[in-house]
Amino acid sequence: MFENIDPSLVNWSRGQFALTAMYHWIFVPLTLGLSFIIALMETIYVRTGKEEWKKITKFWMTLFGINFAIGVATGIILEFEFGTNWSNYSWFVGDIFGAPLAIEGIMAFFLESTFIAVMFFGWNKVSKKFHLTSTWLVAFGASLSALWILVANAWMQDPVGMHFNPDTARNEMLDFWQVLFSPVAIHKFIHTITSGYVLASLFVVGICSWYILKKRELFLAKRSILVASVFGLISSLMLIYSGDGSARQLVHVQPMKFAAIEGLYNGQTGAGLVAIGIISSAPGDTNSRNVKDFSFLIEIPNFLSYMAYGEFDAFVPGVNDLVDGNLKYNLIPVSDKMERGKLARETLADLKSARDRGDTAQYALLNARFRDPDFINNFFRYFGYGFLDDPNQVIPNVPLAFYSFHIMVGLGFYFLLLLVLFLIGLYRNKLENRKFLLRLAIFTIPLAYLASQAGWIVAEMGRQPWVIQDLLPTMAAVSHIDATSVQVTFWLFAVLFSALLTAELSIMFKQIKIGSK
Amino acid sequence: MFESLSYLALQQYWWAIISLLGSILVFLLFVQGGQTLLYSLGKTETERTILVNALGRKWEFTFTTLVTFGGAFFASFPLFYSTSFGGAYWVWIAILFCFVIQAVAYEFRSKPNNIFGRRTFEVFLFINGALGTILLGTAVATFFTGSRFSVNLSNITRFSDPVISRWESPYGGLEAALNIHNLSLGLAVFFLARILSILYFINSVDHEDILIRAKKSLRRNTIPFLLTFLTFVIWLLIRKGFAVDPPSGIVSYEPFKYLHNLIQMPLVASLFLAGTLLVLYGIGKTLLTAGYSKGIWFTGFGTVMVVFSLFCLAGYNNTAYYPSVHDLQSSLTIVNSSSSRYTLVSMSYVSLLVPFVLAYIVYAWRSINRNKITAAEMQNETHVY
């Protein structure tokens, strides 16, 4: 395919980004949620004046600090990796993608970094109210930071508010508000931050359960469970609601990802939703399409059609319909899109050539095509397909997307149930007797992290091969560096981040053992 | 408001914002400078804890400024982001590594069950302080000395190898550290960061032994700073630079280009000279006046002015700010590497937040630094690094 781009460079670059992003995402959700839980606790302290609440706030703040530091450390890499490993991407869409990153720095990072110093060191230096304000500002700063990076990510999944400028050979922003308030961005933001809030709530509930089982820190544990469970329950409901909204959008903006997460190979009217399924190989499977059959399946009839379109008999396209096309439902085959993308690319090459040889008439003619809605909607929108050499390249890893999605959804509902049970236990004042529930809460902490990571696997692996949906595949976005360099840095990051994570866990466990003393 | 500005004016405005962020970043590198002095200024564990905590309350400002500097560069001049980061891979990765290990070092250093030991994280802080400053200075020096890269926007139309910018040296940017002129700026930044940190300690720490050692150290670091800084500046003013012909955009060598820029932009020249004097005043007054502790503000403000003026020399007056010595016509200017007019206008409105950000930073800084850090505070404080 790409004679001069080593496929292993693309894979190692993807691997490095995935590695650093997944490490970063271990720490971010806890920061997002715990900051609000701490702010709520401190608010209670300021309103009641009870020293116990100050002690509780400070305990969770210590754990917050340990987690926050490593989150910051792993985050800086991601921003710069867009340049170091995806330089073509940086130019092709930097005009749009760079803005949220800069705004994130100016609006959110400074807010966080300024007031986190007051939050940690200001107890005896500033007034109670100023300290409380600082704690809230840290919490808002963390979520504000998430807003901008998620707006940027949502734009990659559903590029809106821009046009292609053939002179600069890049996409340029036309409408900032359309980028910011794209429905995909709004749902992604709510879904992602509430997932962080739920994870943090489960983290607090799990640790407190351990204290209750050990009969230690009982006051801290029960009060913390109350705050975290209420916060977690409200967040869980928002999480499920926004998740449903995301799925409805997915079928329109990324139908291939939608088909992959449901393991839907052949489109159906009245398609059923797979509640539980096990994917395995069958003799007739086409390996090149990542397509495997279900060996076991529990389906809710017609529910997928309803989830996607609000109608029980609606047609939901499958992987094969999207690759081969489906005339009845106006689905264009990928091979056709590849031809259209190639034509868009060749038109751009002709334009550049006309400009270089000073053929102003030809240049003006070709330039006008990039402003012609017919050319934009029928050819340029498939620009990225022009870089593919096999229609099957548009199929993501179906089993990975399917399992990740179902793990995420299943655990999401389980978390809701668990938080309800904890609130009931607290209400009836019988939490200490419910040993099984307490043990379950401890084992739920890693499950919360698993669900959180699975969510990002769905979002990012499910959209392969696109860096920018339909416009730029990974192999055309990568930097011109040798694969060996990326392999070396991949392992350097893997070793460094693993070592830091080990240190973080060791310190965190010790602090939990020490308690609020 | 910003809509009425010309495209060129917007590009110049954004170069000024980048210059401002870059110059504030260099000032805030005092945190890094201080990290290289922990063992020379602090002889006991308590003294080192005081120093680490004095720096630890500010490290996030430096870190955040670096990240914002990167983000703002990406948003306003994406071709630089694409070309430099994607090409000088190893330099940028090395800088990032230095900052990754710093971010955890403060929080983890003194915590129980820190499996790598306190010393490991102090070594991390030293590496960040030494290598981070030298590499950043060296990387910025290439704005004047050039790098080996090529850019061809038409490459995006090629099915095979569509990458638009490529580095034409096999060393991924590390070759910049072998250029003495680049290195002179790297070392000047390193010694300046140490000087700024000493002045910061004098301003914010109340510990007699530390202050005595700090003054001695200030003298020892001022001499190499002056030598490396003067080497860089004199060399800069006599070297050929990278001029741009505005109508055609053609880049060519021009003897004494940066000296010409200084003469042709008297405001920048004034800023540079005034900044240099302020840097020297802050150092001199601290050395000569017993009990004087406000040197950080003069030297700090002077640093911002000098670095800002250096960025102006690199980017304004029809100069290529990121020149290519491999292919002059691939050189980046504020005109050919910027974002679209619409994006620059949108971002300019966001830039109006900067004064508010600075205001709350100053307010919070003053609230925390109202009293100097003492050994007693380290024993009573609940959150100690």
C-alpha cells in the first residue's frame, strides 16, 4: 500500500498513543469525580463547622493529590504526541483541533493549577470561604479541562463547522459554536465526565467498605459513603441517559462503529439488541472482515432498531451493508467511496499543479470545485477513502468493539444497582452487617476502571481506521519518522509509566492504611 | 473587534501571545533552576524539605505554562507544531520525559511507602531542572540558527507517502545540541533559571543558613550566565539571518539580520536593553544590599522582557522564525504557518481571558506567599512535599 510509510510505524504510533492515553485515563476519572466529592465534603464542613468533616475532607484530599500528580504527568505527553507522532494530522486539521487545546490551557489548566495550591497549602493561610471557593474551582477546572479535550475528540468523530481550503491543503474552521455545541460533543462530554464521577464514587465507597469491614474510621466511612453514593447515583443516571443519546447519534455519524459494537454483520429491519453474546469463528467467516459469528446469543427482539431510530421496525445497517453497499437503503459501497476520494485527491493535485505552472484559468476552475456543494458532498467528504487500497480496511476489530461495549454497559447498570443498595443500607443503618455488599464494593473498584477503559476502547478502536471520520485514515496522518524510534519511545513510556503507577499504588495503599490520622 | 484586524495583524498578535507565554515560561523555569540546587543550598534534610516545598507550591505554574504554550502554538501556528514536533522527535520527547518525571516527584518524594525512595525523586527533579532547561533553550535557539527540514503541502495529494513535513537529519533534532550557538542559549537559560530560583528562595524562605548559601551561589551562577548569554547575543547580532520578501514569500540569507531587526524595531531594542538592565539590577542589588529580598521581581520581569524581545526578533520584521537550512523555502514564517483568519479571530477573543488569569494567579500567589516558609511550618503543615 503506502510504499514509503512503514505499516509498523503506523501501528507503533497507534500503540504509543493508546498506551499513553490509557495510562492517562487511569487517573483522570478519579480526579474529575473526587474533586467534586471533596468540594461537597468541605462545603458541609464550612456550613456545619464540624471538625470531623474537615478531617474527612483532608483525608480524601491526600488521596486526590497522589492521583492528581500522576494524572498531570501522563497528560502532558498526549498533547505533544499529536505533533510528534501525528504531524500530518496536526497540519490537516490543526486549524480546528488546536483551538480547544489552547483554550483548555488558558481556561482550565491555570484554574486548576492556581487553586490547587490554595487547596493544599491554604488551610492556615486563607479564609475558610476562600479555601472552599478554591476547592470548587479546582473541581470546575478539572471538568472544564475535560470539556475542551472532549470537544476536540468529538470533532474527530464527527467533523463539523469547517471547510477544506485547497490552497493551504487543510481543513479550516468556519463555525466555532458548531464545533463546541455539536451534539456528539455534548453527549460525549456528559457521558465522559459522569463516568468519572461514578468511578470516583465507587472508589470512595470501596475504600470506606474496607474500613467498615476492618471496623476502623467508621464515622469517616459512613459519612463518605453517604456523600459518594448520592453523588454517584445522580451521576449514574446521567451516565446512562447520555450513553443512550450517544448510541442514537452513533448510528448516524459512525454507522460502522455502531454495527461493530453490536456485532451486526448483516443489516436487518427490526434488529434485535444483543444483551449477551459470545463471538467465535465459524467455517464461513471472512477473516479479512474481522467478522465472526456468535456461538451464544441472548437478544432483545427489535430493540436495536428502536435504540437507533426510535422505531421497532427500522432498518439498521450491518458491517456487510456498509462495506458492500445496499441500494435499497442508499448505502454506497466503500469501493465507490474510494473512487470518489481518489478523485477528490487528484483534483487537489491538479489544482496544485495548475498553480505551480501558473495556469490561472485551470486553477480558478479547480478551486471553485472545492466550494461547490455537489463536489463537497459527493466527493470531498470521502477524501480519506482515497488513501485506502482495500474496502475491508474500514472494518474495525468487531470482537474488541463488541466486548468492550457490552462490558461497559453491563457494568454501568451494575454500578447503579450497587449504589442504590448502599444507600438503602445506610438508610436502614445496617451497612455494617452486610459483609457481602461491603466486599463486593471493594472488588468493584477495579471493575469501575475496567468499564472506564472499555468505554474509550469503544470510542477509539471502534472508529478505526479513521483519525478524522471519513477524511483522514491513520496511515495518512502519521509523522515521517522511523518505526524504530517509536518502538523505543513506546517501551520507554511503558516502563516509566508502569514504574510510576506501581509507586502510586504503593503510596495510595499506604495512605489508605494510615487513614485520617 | 478582532474582525476588523487584517490577517497579518492577527498573525502578529498571535506571535506576541506566543512570545508572552514563552517569556513567562522562561521566568517560571526558576522552579527547574531551584531543583538543581537542592543539595548545594540545603545541607540537612529539613533544609532540603524547605526548598522542595518552596518550589513545590509553584511547579504547576511552570508545567501549565509549558502545556499552554504548546497548545497556543498548535492553535495559532499549526505548521510549526507539525514540522518541529514531528521532526525533532527526540529533542521534544526528551523534554517531555523531563517534565513527566518532575510532575510526580514533588507529590511522591516524601510519602510513606514510596518504593523508589526519596533520593530517586530528587534525582528526577535534578534531571528535569538541568536537562529540561538546557534542552528548551537549545530548541528555542534553533529559531535563529535553523534546522534541517523540508515542507511540501502538495504531498497530501500523494497516495504513497502523503506526509507534508519531514526532518532531513537522521538524529531527530538532537543535532541542535551539537551547535555551540544553540548550546550557549541552552546554558544561559540553565544558569538564569538557577539565578531566578536563588532570588525566589531569598524572597520566600526564612532560614539563615539557606540564605547565606544562596547569596554565595548567586555570585557563582551569575558569571557563567553572563558569559553564555553574551556569547549567544553577540553571536546572534553578527550572524546571518533568515529574511522574507513579503510579496513573494521567498526566504533568503541576510547578513546581520537580527542586528537589523533590533535597529529597525526600536521598541523591541528598548525592551531588550531595559530587560537586560533589570535582570542585572535584580542580581546586583541582591548581592550588594544586605537583607534585600525583592530581586526576583526585577530579574523576573527583566527576564520576561528580554525573552519577549528575542521572540520578536525571531518572528517580526519579515523574518522566518523557524528557518530550514536544508531548504530555505521550507522555512516557517508567521504568515505561511499560521491558522486561518477565522481561527485566529476566535482565539483572539479567548486571549482576552489572559489578564483575568494573570490577576487570579497573582492573587492566589500572594495569599500563599504572604508569610515566608520556615522550618517550623514544615513541621506543622499537613501537606508537605
